[in-house]
Amino acid sequence: ALAHSQKPLPAYQRFHTLAQELPPGLTLPYKFRLLAEMFRSVDTIAGMLFNRAETVTFAKVKQGVQDMMRRQFEEQHLGQIKAVYPSSYRLRQEKNVPTFGSGGRKKSEYQLTLEPVLGEEEKVDGRPHLSASRLLERRREFHRNLVNIVREHHKAFLAALSPPMVVPEEKLTRWHPRFNVDEVPDISPAELPRPPQEDRLSTAQEVLSTARGMLSPKMEKALANLALRTAESSAGEPALSKAPAPASTSGALRGVSQGLLERVRAKEARRLAALLTRDARQEQRAARLARLPAMARLLRGVFVAEKKPALSMELLCARLADSCPELVAPGEMEKHVRLFAELLPDWVGIHNLRTDVYVKLDKEKDLGLVTEMLNKAAKEAGAL
């Protein structure tokens, strides 16, 4: 009785993990993004029909998706959707389905039907209902599953590198620079329910089993060869993405000690591991560091033009914003100025005087040396 009296958790708690945004650097291949768009269209159409208590047939969904996307939508795509998100739909072969809008099929024919899988609590007036919020949750789940598929290929790619790399999944924020996302293999479609086909032979193996002893030896041998070839071709599965085999040591590196090469490769692997796990805050800092070498000359130019040893932060940011059209926001400009002061305190100084903030610059310092130090800082942060 106690179990029945407990109310189900609200949706914002049950689907909390789905609300967590994935890092923007984990991009999907074009074909995966297209499949995600197909899933969204299928869910929209199936949800509309399901909520109207209509039987959702593949024929109706196919026509609707093709009208929405202006692209072909076949059973293979539905199989891929089922493979990515197995618990999205319950698929069946049914007959005696009303034939309106089903492509001129006879009522006695079997049709593939789709039923969204919903929880017991997702009901309106006692009947399951696919709400707009649930559609959004399903979309996020599908996208998350696609990213996880790419993650597996990426993990295999990292393991095949020399030296191999291991990056914790929860820290991964972008793919390896040499990992070609668009070369990830296609998703193998899940098997869809087929209509019962009694006494109908479809493969060479079935024909051979049924007619053994009734055919000439030559015909039996031909069917056996065909069955063998069919079995071999269907056994092949797309392999996980592999890293290209490490090239043999080039002529330019001949004579360099193996130990030194291994240390260089290990250092590069550490740099890449840091790059793959960089969070959004570190990414913003790296982007600012990359801009500083070019901005150093502009910063010095403002002080020379104003002919003053110190300028207010507000005036300085306004002058720099005029010179850097891509960094218009004064707030963003101030962060760059403060980064100059953090990296080169002997060149740029920031002073708080009562209610104003002033910036002082040493115009005598060699600009070439300043640029060199900024380039080094940007390179160490992986910004260049």
C-alpha cells in the first residue's frame, strides 16, 4: 500500500542528467546530425498521431518526414534510430490497420507500426500522452547516444596512437585534432519486425534446405556457393575508427636517439590530453592569450598617441575597441588588459585610485621582447 501511495518523482528530477549540456567541442558527423533531425521529425509526427489515438504506421511517418525534411526516409533510417535509441519505440507488424493515409495498402496486409515507449506516469485522461517536454527529453537522449557512439570510436583512435592516449570520458571536451569525425562508420540498423511469411523461401540457404535431394548436383552446388557468399558478406561489421599506422622514422629524424623521440612524443601526448580536456573557462583564457601578441602593438600605440603615462581603464578600452572591431565589448576588452598586467606586470600596471581604475604602461620596454613573451605564454596554453 505504501508503494502505491508514493508519487513518482517529478520530471525535472527523473531527467536531470538529460538536462546537462554536452561540451560544444564534441561535434557530430554530418550523417549523425542528419539522423538526429530525422528522429526529431519522426517523433513530431508519431507524437501527433499517437496523441490523437491513431495507429502510427511507418507509411504515414515516412510521408510526413519526407514532407518535413525534403529527403528520402526509409526503413533503414528507422533501423538506425532504433539502434541508437532502442527504448524510443515499440515496433510491431500489424494487420487490419485502417488504411487511410497508408499508401493504398489493403487492410488485410501487414504494416509496420510504431508506438512511443512512455512511462506509466505520462498519461492524460488515463491514456499515455507524448508531451512537448518529453519530446525535448527524447531528442536530448538521442543526441547524447550519438555522441557516446562517436566517443567509442574516438577512444579506439586514441588507444591506437603512438604513444596511446587515455582521456577520462567525463573530462573530454573536444575530439583529437587528427580524429576525422566525418569518417566515423555508419550506424548499423537494428533489425525491424518482418511480417510473417509462411511457406515463402527468401534465401539460397532456405531453398537448399527445402529442396535437398530434389535438385541436380550442379544446382545444389551453385546454391551452396551462393549461400556461403551471402553469409560471408553479411558477417562483416564496420570496425571502430583506427588511428593511422605510425609512419616509420623519416630520413630527417635518422640519427636522433629513440629516447629523445619518445620524450618528444610523450610531451606532445600530454599537450593534446590537456587540449582535449580543456573546459570553457580555460578555452576563453586561451582565446584571449592568442589575441595578446597582436594587441600589444595596438596597446602601446594608444599610449603613444595619447601622450600620457597613464590612462583610465574606460578610455583605454574604448580606444582599443576602435582598433579591434572583433572585440567591441568594453567588458571583454578590459579582461585582455588585465591579462596583460597579469603576464607582464613590469610592462602594464593597473592602479585603483578612489573610484577610477588607471592603467600605466612602460613605453621604453622593447616591443619585440614583449611580443616574444606573449607568444610563449600563448603557446604554453595551447592557444597557438
